[in-house]
Amino acid sequence: MEPALATRNLTCRYGRTEAVADLTLTVEAGTLFALLGPNGAGKTTTIRTVMNVLRPSSGRASVFGVESTRLGPSELQRIGYVSENQKLPAWMTVGELLAYCRPFYPSWDDALCRKLLTDFDLRTGDRIGRLSRGMRVKAALVSSLAYRPRLLVLDEPFSGLDPVVRDDLVRGVLELAGEERWTVLLSSHDLDEVERLVDVVGFIDAGRLVLGESFANLHARFRRVEVTAGDAHPATPAVVSADWIGMRQAGRVIQFVETRYVPRETVVRATEAFRANQVDVFPMTLREIFVAIVRDRREARP
Amino acid sequence: MLPFSVTIRVGRSLHDQVVFAVTKAIITGQLQPGDAFPSVRSLSQELRINPNTAQKILATLTERRLLEARPGVGTTVAAWRPASTPGRRGVLADHVERLVVESKRLGIDLGDVLDAIRKEWK
């Protein structure tokens, strides 16, 4: 099965700055892939390169097996792309925008388009220039969902929007759920929203892929561990295991993140390492996992 | 809207939370044999969850014989058989272990735990 989207040793430079460095990632068809990373990590540059808005400095990107620099109408008809600061013609009404887009897409579905307009509370007579940011994103999303794209690329779709608008957008995106081999590439900082939606997490930092793995796997192997040491003043824990990150201590309580959780074994190892009276293990949210990884990388930097 | 009660919390397995909610709804009679069960698409939309997760939830519930797929009709709630299969006992053992560990940690003795279970059972 051909991946929906892939990059191979992708590098993008702006002058001397390497925004994306030797990035290799694969988005399998039928999955929702979340591209996560701190600000300036290279998420938007990666997406723009894959969408052929930017040219790679070296390496390559492909969509449905076609090189990004050669994307033509037959591929673009199957891709929906909505970015955070999408420019829409301010002078057009919502209806005019949709009428303008419609002829480009043979698979345009009028019934779906009407349903999305109703769900999103959008009026076709409203001028785009007068819409709020949330409404503009909704209009952009309708114009990209109405032709039922097989690949949906969303660059920070939720940022700065209120919870109701975000909920509308997620619901709109899921309108296409159940389509065969439907694939989504999403970059976002709204991790609680993403946690419900994601299949695979691609984590990038300083333009490089740090981690690419299913959320189910990530959720299974990350745990916050809280240890109550037997001694009143336990020795400041040295590096006990490379799998234990973010080690912190206050009084007799020691806290860290286990990155290779094994039921029982983790508790046994922590009990031995700290001569602990008590060890508690808590599952972590995507947001907590993200913060732990970013902090750990920051601390590891010289 | 979904025909059963479910509150999703982040940080826990979505699959397990929804499977638990549906199982509970069947036991409490919120869902009854023959009732229509939501499709992958509407489960995904209503809960704002990934369709692949919704698909797995339906697969698990069908595998546990709580739901049945009827060609042409869709998925419905199966006639509930309380007979305990080894699979179900396995699921229960996991919960029991956690309960025992937690009770010991909190210094609650077996009698009190059993009382708490009896109270909840009703």
C-alpha cells in the first residue's frame, strides 16, 4: 500500500537557517497523523513543502506517490489544504467563494456543502472580509471538505479559536470519517483536541523528527511516576536509567517520567532504586507527554 | 446524541472508556437487546474521536458479543448473556488486581472492600 504522504531526507533552508533538516516521515493512508513540535520546529515549513508552496533545498516529498514539485490537478483534486493564515479573497461572499471553487473539483458534493454551511452557521451572502477569524477558517474548511478529499492537510486549524468554533471544526472534519482510506495530516497545539483524534504522532524539533509512533503506543509506554522515599532526605537521584526523564525531587517525594513503562516492573525498579515506601504510577495525557519530551530535550542541550 | 451515557476524560484510553460505558449501559438497561447501535461514523462524530478508534470500539464490543452486526440492518445490541466466559474473567481479574493493590495501599481490609462492593452491586 502506497503511503498517502512521505518525505525522504527533506531539508529546507531559509538563507543559512535550516528550518527542516533531513526529515524522513511517512503518513500511511487511512491514518490521522499529528505533526507536533514547539514553535519554530519546522512544522509549517514541512507542510508547505509537501504542498508544493515551497521547494525543498534537498531531499524530497511526495503525495500519493507523486513528487511534491510535480503535483498537478489530478492530485490537487484529492487534497484539501487549510492553513492557519489562509488568504481568502476578502471581497467575495461565502457563496461566491464556493461557486468559484466548485468547478475545479469533479467530486464536489453539493449536499455535503449545504450541510457544512448549516452546521457551521455560515451564510452564503456574508462577505469574507467582514467575517471573524473563526468564521473565515470555517469558510476555508467548507471549500476544502465539500469535494471529499482523500487527504486533508490542516496547518494549525484551531489556533486562537474559541472552544465552540473548534468543536464545530472537528465535527466538520469528521464528516468525512468513514470514507475509504481517508487520511489527515494535522499540525496543532491544541493537544487535548488532538488526543481524541490522532492515530500517529510525529514529533519534530529543530527541523528533525524526534519521534514517530502511534499514540496508543506512546500512551502505553509513558507514565508519570511518583515515589515516596524511605529516607527522610534521600540522596539526590543521579541518572538511574536513561528511560527515566524529568527527574525532580521535593522533600522525600521524587517524581519522574517513565518512557518505557512495563506494569509491575516499573514499580519494582523504582522501589529498589529509591528504597521507596510507596510508588504511584499515573497515565499521561498527550499534552503531558509533549511537555515532558520538550523539557527533556531542552535540558539535554548544552 | 448517543443512546448511552459516556463522559470522556483525556489521559485514559478512549477505547477502554467507551467500551466500559457501553457495557455499563447494557447492564443497566439503557441499551437493550435489539436496540440499534450507532455506526462508526456517528460514534466518531458524536464523541469527536478518530474513526479508526470508533471502529476498534465496535470490533471489541462485537467480539465480546455485546453487539452483533446484522447485514442490511446495521449493528444492534445483542441478547445479553451473563454467563462468564474466560475472556470476561480475564478482564475482571485486571480490575480486581488494581482494586486489591489500591485497598492494601490505603490500609482498607477485605471486609470493608467487600462491603463497598456489595453496596455498589445493588
